[in-house]
Amino acid sequence: MTTVSRARFAGSYYDSSSCRYPDIPTLNSDLDIDVAIVGGGITGLSTALQLADRGISSAVFESETFAFGASGRSGGQLLVGFNESTADLSRLVGSQAADQLWQLSIDALALTRDYIGRYQIDCDLQRGALTLATHHPKQRQALIQNQRALEEKGIATQLLEGAALRDAIDSPQYSLGLMESTSGHLHPKNYCLGLARAALSRGVQLFDHSPIDHVQTGDSMRLTRGPHRIRAQRVVLAGNAYIGNLVPELARPILPVTSHIIATEPLTTPLIACQAACSDLAFLLHYFRMSNDGRLLLGGRPGVWGRNEAMSTHILHQRMCQLFPQLAQTAIDYSWGGKVAVTQPQMPDIRRLSPNLWAAQGYSGHGMALAGLAGQVIAGAVDGDNQAIALFERVRHQQFPTHPAIRSGLAQWGMLWYRIRELTGL
């Protein structure tokens, strides 16, 4: 087996295949605005678009470039539901609220497709998601339970095994698959940049390379960006795993966890004939799909030992060769990573922090669709409609220590513990 220690090309596949970056300035003066939005990913841009629909002006401030975070370098999977099971969600918030939240997750997919159609965003949208179980009896049983839960929510599914599964995906690792067409996948960076262009066309002010240094709460919000002052009636914090310590209260419910992706050279034979977004039931799950130009994009959390890019690439290459032995001699063209904000329970943290301050974060791997929904939920709350945000505020998240070393240790050892459980069947 060939060992790949580093990708041939630096940066992400999405960077090399993205559309032209919009003409976005850096903030170089003071500014007065109705709503200031911190974070230039899907959450912030969706909030701005939804506010524009309501006739409310806004400005979005990004510390790097738009689509810099997970919004522009994730696996691109558009998934229905949340990372909590329907049963656990009912225990968390009650059956009625759980049903309403599930409907919102379905609405999130519809909203994503509406954005793509309304603003003519070219982002390689595909329908279909395939969840996979190995030959382990517990995984097969869990997949059948997942099918029952989805069918109860009105999501049409199909179980695949044997020849039908081999026709869908060419991997000996899996014995059972659950296909549904409500979910799907897309090119995340092109989608996010498409939202940025749409926001500009709606009169939203966008500023990149404009990190916000401080947020002062009160009747009138004040933000600082270096020597410049921003006065806003309301503020939305949409930085997710990259929000830092701008508002310390936001750090406690999330653990920023590193996720990594590799992309092969273009393949002559497609490994995923069904063209679905694929993921499996391992705790340190693998998620993968075919790109529009025939590459396998495979991602996961490298775990305790994936502490740098070279090691993470090596670990994911080993996993790829386990899942697809026929790729042992295939070159890895791209390798990249980034932070994902994980919560416990694994539900988004969407809430109002003070009378004129809102935040959304912690999508736990489901952000490609849920981040757009979060923008819709927060824009409604900013405009006085609190029905949807009240559902998310019913979720009580665990609070983590804020010391960086402790937070990093919790994330790493948590992954190790669940990996041990997975391997030993505990």
C-alpha cells in the first residue's frame, strides 16, 4: 500500500474550483447600521438576506474572507434532521417541540434549495444521502432503527444490501445502506460565495478582513474594528467555531473540533454510482462523496493522533484505503482541515443573549443546511417573531471549561474514549 504523507497541492479542493470572489471591501471608516452581523459564513449571510426580505438593513463583518470557515470547506453534505436521534430529541424538549424542530430541519433543506434557485447559485447541487453500516450487528441494527425514525417523520427511504448496495457504492467495508433523497450535497464554497453575491445585490454591506475586536452591549450596540466604531441597534454573532472570545458566554457551550478532508485525483471509474452524499455510523465517522469532476472527497475527524496536516492526511489516506482498497495507488491531490463547533447534546445553540444581541453556533456537523435555517430563525427574532427561536432555546447545552488546553484535551480524549468503545463493543 502506498503511504501518502502530504497532498500534491496546498489548500482545499474548493479553493481551486471556486467561482470568482466578489468585490468586497475592508471596513476603513466608522459605520451606523440597523443590524451588525459578525461572521461571513452561511449563518451570517442567510441572516442578512432574511433581514433584507423584512426591509431591515444590515452589514456583515468577516475577519478573514467570506466562506473562510466550515461554510467554505466542509464536506458539503445537506442533511435532514440533527445529530441527535429523534428519541433523544423528544426527551430533551418534549415530543411536540421535537416534531416542530424536525420540521424546521426539513424546511432548512427547502430554504437552501430556494436560495440556490432564487439567486441562481452554481454549486453542483445533488440529491441523495446514503448512510452506511459495516457488518457489525450493532451498526446494522442502528441503521434499521434510523430507517424507522425517518419513515415516521415522512421521509421516504430504501434499505440497500447485497448487489443493490454494491451497485450504489463500490466498497467491501459496508453491508447495509439507507438511502433517502430529501438530503443531498453541494460545493460549499460556491454556495456560500453565491449567498455573498446575493446579499450584495440586496443592498447588504459586506466587509472582509475586518475582525471585530469588541462588542459593547446596551440600548445601542457598539462594536470596534481597530480604530473604527460601528453603531448598531442590534447585533448577531455568527462566527461559530471561529468566534473566539469576542463574547465569552458563547465559548462555553461549544467544543471546536478539527475535521479534515482529502480529495483524490479525478477517477476513471466512479466509486459512488448513486452520486449520493455518504457517511457511516462510526463515532469518528467517515463522510464522502464524488465531486463534480470525478474526485473522491473523503473527510473525518483524525482523532487524538491527527495533530498536524501531514498526520491527518496520512490517517485519512489509510482509512480511504480500508474503505476503497482499489484506491491504494491513487494520488491525493488536496488535503485541508478546519474547525467544527460541537455541542452536547448535539443540537444547534441558537438564542438571544440580551435584548438586542443574538447568536447561532454549534451545528455539530449538520451546518450546511442548519446554518441557513439559523439565519432565518434569528432574522425572525430580530423582527419580533420568537416562535422558532423559542424552540431552540428549550435545549440546555452542557457548559465546557474555557481554558484552551482543557478544551483541547476534552475534545481529544472524548474522541479516544468513544473510539475505544466502538472497537471493543462496550
